[in-house]
Amino acid sequence: MTVEQLKEKLGLKVFGGEQGLGNEISGGYVSDLLSDVMGNSDTGQVWVTLQTHKNVMAIASLKDLAAIILVNNHQPEEDTLAQSNEEGIPLLGTDMSTFELSGKIYELIK
Amino acid sequence: MHFEYQIEGGNFTRAGFASSEIKKMLKQLNVDLGIIKRTVVATYEAEVNVVAHAYSGTIYVDVDEKGIVIKLVDEGPGIPDIEQAMKEGYSTASSKVREMGFGAGMGLPNMKKNADELNITSEVEKGTTVEIRMGFG
Ligand SMILES: Nc1ncnc2c1ncn2[C@@H]1O[C@H](COP(=O)(O)OP(=O)(O)OP(=O)(O)O)[C@@H](O)[C@H]1O
Ligand SMILES: [Mg+2]
């Protein structure tokens, strides 16, 4: 499944990084601890988090993640959004909680 | 080949910039993807530690046909007990840093897991030197 397809199925908002909507999803990782994501996420995964600052983009880029999804209606900071557009890594959002969103993603890509 | 990058303590908006440059450079050199991935994890954690815990630092990168050596030399408070600092979950990060999602005490364990060789030396109230070695063989 691509990020675009996931976005359509779950009605996710696209904040930025549209260029990367064609990214293929290999799985997901859910964490708000950055070194946990650094150590345990893998290439092509979607990352579900409530962290909105720019360092999440640095991690997504370094780990070649497919997309970041912000939960609970969290809005990205301005420089986070700018880097998402610069790097073409989709930054998505939802008003769903981490639990609800993760369950739905799991059902779709397991 | 030799490269150097500066790191500014406390400046989280630039954290990861040097690691990103190093990743690009290793890709251009056609280094094995698995080695790049592990190098990136170890280097990023070391870079962020300088930002989070020290005042300033320099990264020295050397690549030759045998492998990669990345040395981070910082001026900072140093690490009084390196063995304790290496334990997963140990962190002295400030509450501000923790709010950002840093401070899980997983950075040094990540470095240990991903580097082929990790050497840390530190002098309290002077600074810390971290050496990450990756072999091509
Ligand atoms: N360059 C450094 N200078 C001074 N102290 C350091 C340095 N690097 C690590 N430390 C000390 O070692 C501890 C553990 O480091 P580690 O990277 O494992 O965790 P952390 O940085 O606190 O959190 P995380 O990396 O999970 O975000 C730090 O909290 C700090 O006390
Ligand atoms: Mg750390």
C-alpha cells in the first residue's frame, strides 16, 4: 500500500511532503521517544507520533521512513512542515488517537 | 577522505544536520546500504548527545578502503561514569529535552548496537570523545 492509499482509506490530512505520497509502506512504528524510533524503526515504515517539532523530520529522513502521522489533531511546527516539503516526506495528521489510528493501520497493512 | 562538521550545543533545530550530510556522502561513495543504516543511527545519537548534553563539538569523519571512522569531540560536562551512562534507560536529560521525546536513555545503547566498534573517553568538566568505527570487510 502507498501513503496516498492509506491517506484515502483513513481520511488523513496532508500537511506537507506531497511529493512522497507514492511511497510504498512496509509497516509501521508507534513511539514518541526519538531514540526508540531511531533504534527500532525500519525503512519504509509509517511513524505514528504526537511529537510535532522538526527533529521528527530529521529522523524520518535519516531512517528513510515512508511518512509521519500526527495524532490527536496535533499541528506540525512551521519548520517541521518546511522540512517535510523540502525532503518530500509526507507529514500527515488525524484527530484519531494513537490507539485508534494504529489499530486501523494494522488492519490495513498486516 | 576527510570531513569535519561543527555541532552547536543546545541547538535542536540543527540536530541531525551533520548526520544527514554524512549519510549523503556515504551514499555517493556507494557504501553498502546496511553499513550506511547502522552508521547513521550511531552518528545521529552521538550528534544529538552533543546537542543535548554538551556545549559544542566537532565531528571528524574519515573514510578509506577499510572502513569509516567517525570521531565526535565535544566540550562539555563530561560523563562521570561511562558504564552507568551506557545502561538502557539511564539519562540526565533536562525536562525540556525530555518533553521533546529525547532522554529515553537509549542513545548510547543504540550506538553500541549499531557500531562495529565504539570507544568513549571522557573527562569531567572538560568533555567527551566518542569514536565510532565501521568496517567494510
Ligand atoms: N556527549 C555527552 N556529554 C555529556 N554527557 C553525555 C554525553 N553523551 C551522553 N551523556 C550522558 O549519558 C547519558 C545517557 O546517554 P544516552 O544517549 O544513552 O541517553 P539520553 O541522551 O539521555 O537519551 P536519548 O539518547 O534516549 O534521547 C545522558 O543522559 C548523559 O548523562
Ligand atoms: Mg542520547
